[in-house]
Amino acid sequence: MKNPTTLGEFIFECQAEYPEATGALTSIFSSLRLAAKIVHREINKAGLVDITGAAGEINAQGEAQQKLDVFANEKFKAALAARGVTCGIASEEEDHYVFFDEGHNLNAEYVVLMDPLDGSSNIDVNVSVGTIFSIYRRISPVGEPVTMDDFLQPGRNQVAAGYIIYGSSTMMVYTTGNGVNGFTYDPSVGVFYLSHPNMQTPTTGTIYSINEGGYERFPAGVKQYIKYCQENDPSTHRPYSSRYIGSLVSDFHRNLIKGGIYMYPTSTSYPQGKLRLLYECNPIAFLAEQAGGKAIAGVSTRILDIKPEKLHQRVPFLVGSPEMIDKVEEFLRVFG
């Protein structure tokens, strides 16, 4: 790459287009970038140091926390608190939201919601994992402690969202509502470089991603769509390929680039869905739409229009190439 653009340079150039910008959002991204580097370093030492396996605690969702869950949560939380531009955070690993009331944090305008390490149980077997983040402007008065209402905003109110994927290379992919851009980390110099400008997902694809082990527990419409994906029809490039990693960031990242659909529907095991609206579905949906894709919870239910009712709310989630989302929605309308 000749004269590559760094993440910092890219953000600064974008900020320069808005004279009213205060630089607070830039500082938040600097915090996320720093924490991502630290988590990247630890993930790349997994197997050499005691960082894999269960931590022995249960998180707010009743799931066993992995050691790296706890580590990543603490690093991102500390990095966001340190710069004084975030007044509070909500995390998949915290029972309640956390407010920062020291120094400039009380006057900060933004809250951050995050899944510090999505797919962390895959660390033990060297499968890609990721961090998902979402940034909102607070609605409570500046100068006062944040409230629950600051976090329970519909996804369409997001100021920015993105993820960091720790895989064969580490990448940060984000949007501020003006397209999606990806930055690859060069550990030799400690810098993220713009590698995937203006990312656009194909309008359709040949990959469907779902845990087919739960087939018998899925709604009839999803079952019928899976059968459709498996049928032989060369004119529509079917059968499609089934690709499921079990890490939302990894599955979405592949489909974003190659085209495809990711599904985690309701089931008899998870009648409300399994994925968290605030930490996973909203930020990924924002990215998907900015890249030309779609994200729904069901028939005519756009993810970004859902008004959250609680911090750890779960919803069904279908996201990906727009024509594939339209097709599965047809099956849901007919078969339920």
C-alpha cells in the first residue's frame, strides 16, 4: 500500500468536514482503538498464558463467563472512562449499566454499549472472535448521572457502531452513518490502516449461516427457507453453501464481504430469540444497512426501529444481503 491512511487520519479528515465537531467522538474511537490493541495482544497469546477457559462466573444472561470476557470488558471499560468523553457504558458482561461520575465524564455527551468479546468460547480452538460496540448521544441532561433511558434508545438513534474482529488479521469495521469502512491492524507498527473503504454488501449471495442443529425448534417459515437454500436450482445458484462459525462478528463479516444471510430466529428453546438487541443486533444492523443490507427481527420488523424495554433484551435476528432477507421474509409471511 502506498501512502496508506491510518484510522486516526481518517477520523480526523471526517471530523474536519463538520466545523461544529468537538472531537469527543474521535476520542471515543481512540479509546476503542487502544483497548482493541490490548485485547489483540492477549488473544494472540492464548494457549501460552492462562487466559483461556471459563472464569468461574455467570454473566447477566446466565451464561458462563470466559476469562477473556472479563479481561476484554475491563480493558474497554477502563479505556472509555479514562478520556472523559463517555458518561457511561452498558456491557453484555455487566448486570447493570455503569456510569462515570469523575472529572469530565459527568459532562460527556455519549454512552457506549458493547459486547466486549463476542464468541469468546471459541478462543480455546483458535476461531475468530470479536468486539461489538455502539455509540449513542445521551438524552439525560449533561452534568447529571446517566439514566436507563440513555441506554434504552432504538437503534436508529446510534451515532456510530462497529466491531473489531480478531482473526487471521485484526480489523476494525465501523460506521458513523455515512457508509462503512474497514481498517486492518499492523501489529509491527501498532497502527490500523484503511484497507476496506466504502464497504458494500452484495445484493444477494450464496451463503446461509444458521445453527442447523436447532432445525426442529425453528419456526415453520425458517425451516422452509432452509429447504429452499438446499434445493438444486442453477438459475439462482442453489444449493447455497451453509457456513456457520458460531461467532456473530465472524459470520457477519464474511457475509458482509461475500454476500449472504445470517439467521438466529426464535425457537422453542429461545422463544424471544437469543441475541441481545442492544449489544449485538442494533450495531450489526446499523452496519448492515449502511453497507446496503437489511436486518429484521421478523415480518416487517426492522431491527433499528425496535424500542428497547430492558438492558439485556433478546430478539430474533436475520441480517444480510437485501434480496436474501426479502426472500426469507416471504417464507415467514406464508408459513409463520
